[in-house]
Amino acid sequence: MTATTEKSNSPIGRATNRIDGPLKVTGSAMYTSDHNFPGMLHAVPVFATIANGSINKIDTSDAERMPGVKGIFHRSNIGKLFRVAPNSDYNAFSDEDRPPFEDDIVRYYGQYVAVAVAETLEQATAAAHAVKVSYSEKKPNVDNKLKAESGVKVESERGDAQKAYDAAAIKIDETYITPAETHNVIELHSSVAVFDGTNYTLYETTQGVVNHRNVLAQMLGVEPESVKVISKFLGSGFGGKITPWTHSAIAAAVARKLRKPIKIVITRKMAFQSAGHRPRTEQRVRLGADSKGNLTSLQHDYVNHTAMIDEYKEECGECTKYLYSCPNLRITSGLAKRHIGTPTPFRGPGAVPGLFATESALDELAIKLKMDPLQLRIINEPVKDEGLNIPFASRNLIDCFKTGAEKFGWSKRDPRVGSMKRDGLKLGWGLAGASWIAERWPAEVAVELRDDGTAKVSTGTQDIGTGTYTVLAQVLSDKLGIALDKIEVVIGDSTLPPGPLSGGSMVTASLIPAVSKAADKVIGTLLNAAVKTPEAKYFDVDQKEMTYTAGVVHRKNEPASAGISFQKILSAGNFKFILGKGSSSSTFTDKPKESKHSYGAHFVEVTWQEEIARLRVSRVVTVIDAGKIINPKAGRNQIEGAVVMGIGMALFEQTHYEPTKGAPLNSNLADYIVPVNADVPDLEVHFLEFPNKQLNEYGARGIGEIGLAGFAAATANAVYHATGIRIRELPIKIEDLLR
Amino acid sequence: MKLFAFTKTAEISEAIKNAADAETAQQGAHSRFVAGGTTLLDLMKLNVETPDKLIDINRLDLSKIETTRDGGLSIGALVRNSDLANHPYVKSHFSVLSEALLAGASAQLRNMATTGGNLLQRTRCVYFRDTTFACNKREPGSGCPAIEGENRTLAILGTSDSCIATNPSDMNVALMALDATIKISGMKGEREVPIAEFYRLPGSTPHIENVLQPGDLITHVVLKAMPAGSKSAYLKLRDRASYEFALASAAVVVQVNSGKITGVQMALGGVGTIPWRAAEAEKVLAGASATEDNFRKAAEAALQAAKPQTQNKFKVELSKRCIVHALKTATSPTA
Ligand SMILES: Cc1cc2nc3c(=O)[nH]c(=O)nc-3n(C[C@H](O)[C@H](O)[C@H](O)COP(=O)(O)OP(=O)(O)OC[C@H]3O[C@@H](n4cnc5c(N)ncnc54)[C@H](O)[C@@H]3O)c2cc1C
Ligand code: SF4
């Protein structure tokens, strides 16, 4: 279903191999920790083994005498590090605001208290282990029960939700829990810091080179111009690399101190402790409906844990306010402070845990109403965004549901619990809706045409593994009519024109208008060069009569075949390259005129083998409307990856904090269970490509996060259908089903 | 990781002599043999094992799988788990062992892991593996935080007030059901220990896990032929479909004659502090007819003595279902 007509040779919408694929499969793509420099030293952090208390003494005497050790640094000798003032433009923000080693107070297990620096990683690791730290230890609070501790904030309200609830014919009042989850990206966080006495070059694992530069400049107390952040390839981020973590400032500060390149690669264990996680949430959902299934009241009250000094809010009510029609609604949030490292966005923050709660509750309501859960969604489909009282820019949730229902065979579902069987296994079928914002970050892009017939596009964004290199090449190829292999994409460098953060699934949508404008500019410059170049055949022709088609400059009234290639014009005019710049603005505003979101639907089948308590996800159909899909190959990969993560969220993943010491206990990949290939069935993904031209000319929105939203609810709903057991706390464990 | 000396040898006697100066062959040993290294190096990096001396035994001549005169097998201690699992004779005559091995770890790990090393793999108890916590097994007398804490994956059989750690091996469960014999060479010569006598319950000394003395080298694991007409099955239950230690597993070797069970050997994994021989269940089954009812009775008997902890009560029922299903599989006409 394609709503745009396109030029047949356009790369837009064509399944395209990653242009950086060969670099990756040959191992020549330089990831952060692949960078090595002469004289480089290795730094290994020493972390607190208490979660609450203060440092009495750091005894470095043994460690300092160990082979290869160049120094043990901590609060009293690392040099000054400053705080970052949060700013509303999202161009200098960090979730963990406290710079490393700022004081002697320990607020979470794993907080860095010192760093050992040595010639080799092994020496630094041994030295870090030999640093003796004594603490005044207090009992930490990592309590799993969450209550809004400093009052609740009303996030959205309309009508009188409580009154309508009290009067409702059918009610649901349940509490849903999602656990802390750790991103567990394959590429561990790392920093390689080089300081030349004036300037810093920081190789970082970051989802935002510009933000990272701005944050580190503030922390180091230097001008942003003297800091350069490089991140050419990322082994994924999932939100965990959006903001800088404290190891990054430590690497830079040690480089400043020792005037030597410093490499820090944190361990998997540290990644669980001090590099962000999705916080635990506890969400009460109250639904009221009339006997026909019309929602009359919706209340969503959620609390998430946060760190002692950082107020990170997981916006679980993100989608609740607009997803379904309901005249009376109230959404509140609250925070519970814990002696746990600072939480951070994790793929689909807010919407993902939030939709687990609301889409599960809706399933429970449908069961009470004896109504098909799909029908319940259709009945409550809104005609406008009732949260903001504005029209939808594009909303095709019901199309997603209906398409998914058809592909999945939903009409064959027998709603009776445990009634459906295959090969002796009980089947459960469940569905849930998904949604995610569709906005733009500000973006600046430079485009060059070069005398060798190639073009270059550059911007200070980064490819976190999602395919940004390829999308940029595709868009420029389309704009200039030049083959993909003639396009060089340069990103991952903060000195480039500032590009978007890889967060919120907005990079593609943000870049398209900027690339488009830059391409138009460079074409204008080219036409001007053509008519000003005596050696070219259009010398002195009125520029208005000239045009550009697919690499060729020609008169408007002649076919392109009669024209001259840009390469020839540049050579003739003695131009090495010509440049065009373009920018586009953020679409975030306090008073939006339209409600911009993507929508989707998941259909999940589970098999349940009761005699051995074995639950498996056996079939998945996911339908997403995220507007025009620029690269269906990378797009499908995003949704499939998100669904795999959804299986993890539904069935396996949770970070346990040990109550006496506050340590994340299962801080390794043997004890933190994620899906393996054997847990993942064939995944069916369909895109409905209703474009959203307000965002950009192709109508492309983002697809990085929406595939995870709603998936856990669809699974829990399927589990209920198979077993009759309603799971309201993730993950769904064997013990929950062995009743 | 602590600095250590590293030596290699191709001589069994030299390996033994080299290791014999250790005070113990149990937790805290100053000398360690290293075979595949998949347990040992992991624990050394965590500073749980801190040997001064590693003796690489990979060059010893202990990598053969040989059939014995009575149709059994002699398995060299250095035979890799993958080679053992895929050996044609093992697949045809000891399929329960092959299945158990293939249910364990990952292909890469099985390629490294050895028979001797697998027998001695250590518990996955998270406190044991983290030196910032107390742990009686790692530091005798320091306490057992698992009893009140994270114990979902830990044992319900053979536990004590000192330790509830699970023996995590799959292979050992099959070897227990097969009544394997472990051949050991030590300073006092060679000896053979039935697997049932090889492991020690934690009691008040959880740091002592088996009968090995300083210098003792496991050289072979010997299997008798299974009784004629034997059928077998290994079933492993866990959260995800692969690459995870067992929450519960069962290895059964059974002989059925006109619907009656004439012989059965059964062992359980994931639930015991040692690979757990389900002797009570065997008693229930001996001579009984091969029905699901009897399997369930056997399962009840096997778990009679179970002592669940705060988080692992579900293992009692899970283990029972595992036993019933393994017996059903082994006795089904198509097995
Ligand atoms: C991520 C992960 C997942 C795993 N999953 C599973 C699983 O699902 N199921 C399972 O069963 N196992 C699993 N394992 C464990 C794996 O099977 C063991 O690590 C392996 O069998 C150990 O064999 P090795 O040769 O590497 O032992 P090593 O590490 O070399 O040695 C282990 C111990 O045995 C001693 N030793 C070795 N050989 C001898 C000998 N001949 N005589 C005396 N002492 C000896 C060593 O000194 C050492 O103390 C897993 C391991 C890992 C790391
Ligand atoms: S169960 Fe055993 S291994 Fe685990 S903490 Fe207790 S004593 Fe240590």
C-alpha cells in the first residue's frame, strides 16, 4: 500500500544494502575502542561496592607500585570537573548530571570512585582491583515497591475521570509492573581521549556527537570549539548512549592530567551499574466502560524509580492521552528515589512500559465485556487527538490492526481460554497496539559536488547501526540523481554541521529536509558556475533558462541528453568542489497544530506446553505505519530487532538489585537472560506507508522504537488466552505459569 | 586476576607431581590444572579462583574415546564435550549423554570444554561469583547470602544451612544416571571412584565439593554398557530455549518389558547441590507398570525431601513435570 508515486529509478523505498556493510563485514569499520595511539594508556575504573554511604579513605599505595601503573586518580588528584546545566534545547544534556568524583558520597553501587591507569589493560585491571577503598556504609534503598514519594504530577486531564469511573458499568482496576532493564548493547561503552595541550579529540560511543561535545566541554570547563567528538560506527545504543556517562569525563580528565591518549572500555558489569537502564515502573490503570464497550473513564497513575540525585521520569502515559477516545481521563506520574545508578532512555522510553500496562488493561476489559479485543479498539477509535484537542496529522491504527488481523488469521481465533491447539500444544493469540512520536530534531547538512563526478553529504549525526549512512546516501542520490556508489557520507564528527541526536527515532525524518535544501543550494551554485564558466557551453546564458537533471546541466528547453555533466562543468571552471548547505528546524512546539505519531499493531501467538511448563513465542505479525519507508531492508531490520527485544522484555529480561548492597546482581550475559535465536520464530513485518508530508517531502517518520511498543502486552494477552493466567508483572516467568 | 605461573606438560606423572604441592584440591587451591579453561579462567578473572600456578594439561594423552570389551566406553578426561556428544558410538549407545552434552552451554563452549573440566565445573550462584559478597563456598564461614537472597536458580535437594548452590552441569546428570566411574591418578597411584561417591554434599563444608586430593588428576570416565533393551532420555527445562543452565533437568535410562519397568536409573539436574540420583523414584518405578500415574508417583517420591527457598518453590513442581515427561519420552513406543 503505497500512497506516493515515485520515479522508477529513485532509490527511495528501494531495499538497499548498507553502504557501510563491506567495512563492517571485513572488520575495517573503526569502532571507538579500535582506536589506538602511540603512548596510549589504559584506564580501568574502580567502583564503589556499596550503594549508600561515603568514602572514608582510598588507599592506592599497593596499586601505585604495581607493574606498568602510571597513576591512580580520584577526587583529590584528577583535576576539576564541572556540572552540566540541563538545557531545554537538548543540545547539552546528560542524564547523570553529577560529574565523576565530585564528592565523597556514594549514591549507587558501581559509582566510580577512582581510576587506575597503566600501560596495558591487564595492568590497569589488576591495579584497579588493588585499590583499597574504605567506606562508611548505610543500608541502601533499592526497594522494589514503588510509591510516588514527593507527590504526584498530573500529566494530562480531561473531564472527571473518577466520577465517570465510579459510575461505569464495567471497570478494570489493576496494577502493572515492568522491571528495570539494562540495554546490553553488544559494543560496550568506551572512550579514547586524546589531549594535545589545547584541544581534546574524544572517540566516543555516543548517539549524539554534538551533544556529547557540548556536555564534555562543560564538564572539562573549556569552550566547545576545543573539543571534538568522533563516533564513526556504533555497536548499537538503544538509548543507552544518548547521554555521556561518567567514564567519558574520566578518560578526558586523565588525558588532560597525563597528556597521554587514554582508553577506557567499561566492562559488561559496569554497564549494568553506571551506564543507564530502563527504570522499574509500577502503573495502576483504571478503566471504566459502558456495557457496549465505550470507554468512559481512563486513569493511568505511574511511578518509576530514579537515582538519588537525578530525576529521570519514564513517561508511561505518553501514548495514553491520545491512543483511544475517552471523555474522562487523568494521568499522573511520580518518582521513587533509589540507591541505583541514573536511569536513561531505553528504546521506546515511556511508551514501551506504558503500553504494556494500558494494552494489557484493554485486553482485560475486552474479556470482561466478552468482546473481541480488536473490536474494542475499533469502537474506541478517536477522531482527533483528545489529549491536545487537535487533529491527527496521520493516523492509521485501525488499518494496522485490520491488516494484521487478516495476515495473522485473527478471525479464526476462538476466544475461550486454552481452546486452541496445535501439535498437542495449547495456543494463545494476543494483540496490542503501538504508537510513537513523529517529530524532527533541528539539523544542518552540507552537500558537495566534486570534480570527479562524486558527491558528498556531511552532518554531525551518527549511525548507531540503524542505517543512517545508507539513508543519507539514498536521499542525496534521489535529490541529485546520482548513483549511490558515487556518494560519500561523512558523519560521526562533532565538527560537522550540527546534526540530529540518534534518539526518539527522528534522525531520518529530521535529515531529509536539510539534505533536500542543501542539494537545491548546490544545484543553484552549479548552474551559476555553468553560466559563468567561459569554457563551458552555457557561458553567459541566463541562469533562469538552465536546469539540472540527474547529474547533468542543460537548458530547460532541451533534453538532458543535450547537456553537460556537472563533472565537466566543475573541471572546466577549475572548481575542485562546490558546496551547498541546508538546515531544517525542530518540530517540537508547546502548541502543536497537529498530532504527529506513528502507529502499529502486533499479533502474537504463543505455544504453551503445560506438562513441562514450556512457553514459547511461535508466531508474530507486526504491522507498522511509519510513513514512507526509505529503506525497506533496514526498516524491516529495525522492526524485527525490536520484536526480538520485545520477546526479551516479555519473557526474560530484568535487572535484579540485591537488597543489602544494592548491586545489580545478574550483571552479565549468562545471568541476564535475553532471547537467543532459538527463542525467535519467523517474524512477519508489514509496513503501511501512509506518508506524513508535514515532516518531510517523502513523508517518512521514524521506525527505530515503535516495534518494541506494545509487544509485551500482545504477548501477555496471548499468554492469558493460552493459560488463563493474567501476568501483570514482567517478565512472564515459568513460576508465574506453574500454578 | 592474580599473577600466576604457567607450565605445560605432556606427562601425566609430571602434571600430578607439579600439582601435588597444593594444600587442597578444593576451593582456594594454589595449583590448578587447566583444560578447556571455560570455568577456570572465568573464575580467575572474577578473582574467585586465585591459583599461583596453572598446569596446562591439554597435551596429555587423554583425548581418546575407546569402547571397552563389555561394550562400554572409556572417555579420556580431555575429550571435548562436542567430540563426545557427536561420537557415533555415544550417539547410538549412550544417547542420553549426547543429549545432555548438547543441551549444555553453546557450540563454542562445547568445543573447548572437556570431560574432566565439566565434571568439576563450579556453581553459577551469583554470590559465589562476586567477591564483594560473603559466601561459605568461596570463603568458609563467611555466610550464605543466597539463603535469604537471590536463590531462584539454586538447589532444593541436598542443601544445608551453609550452602544451597546448584551443581549446574548437564553432562554430570547423564553420567550419574549411567553410573559412570571416574578414574583418578594421584600421588598414591590410580584409583576408581563411582560417580555416586565422587561429589560431596555441602553440609557444613561447602568449599569441599568432591573427593579429589592435591595432585589428583582425572584421567578417564568409564561407562558400562547400558542393560539390553534400555531406552533413555534427557530433558532440560529453562527460561529460554537454549544457552542457559537448567532450572530442572532429568536423565533417565529405563528398561521396559511388556509394559513393566524392569530397570531404571534416573538423575536430576538443576535442583541438587550435586548431580542428583533420584533413588527414591527408582524404587517407586522398579517393577511398576510404565504409566503416567506411576511416573507422577515416582516424581513425587524424588522430590519428597525437597527444601525450597524463597524464590525457587516452583522448581519442585517443575522438576516433577520434568521427570514425568522424561519418563514418558523414554518409554514411548517411538523412543
Ligand atoms: C557461558 C557459559 C554457559 C555454560 N552453560 C552450560 C550449560 O548449560 N550446561 C553445562 O553443563 N555447562 C555449561 N557451562 C559450563 C561448561 O560446561 C564448563 O565450563 C566446562 O565443561 C568446563 O570444562 P573445561 O575443560 O573448560 O574446564 P576448565 O575450566 O579447564 O577446568 C575446570 C576445573 O576442572 C579442573 N580440571 C580440569 N580438568 C581436570 C582433570 N583432568 N583432572 C583434574 N582437574 C581438572 C580445573 O583445574 C578447574 O578447576 C557453561 C559455561 C559458560 C562459560
Ligand atoms: S549458596 Fe553456596 S555458593 Fe551460593 S552464596 Fe551460599 S554458600 Fe555461597
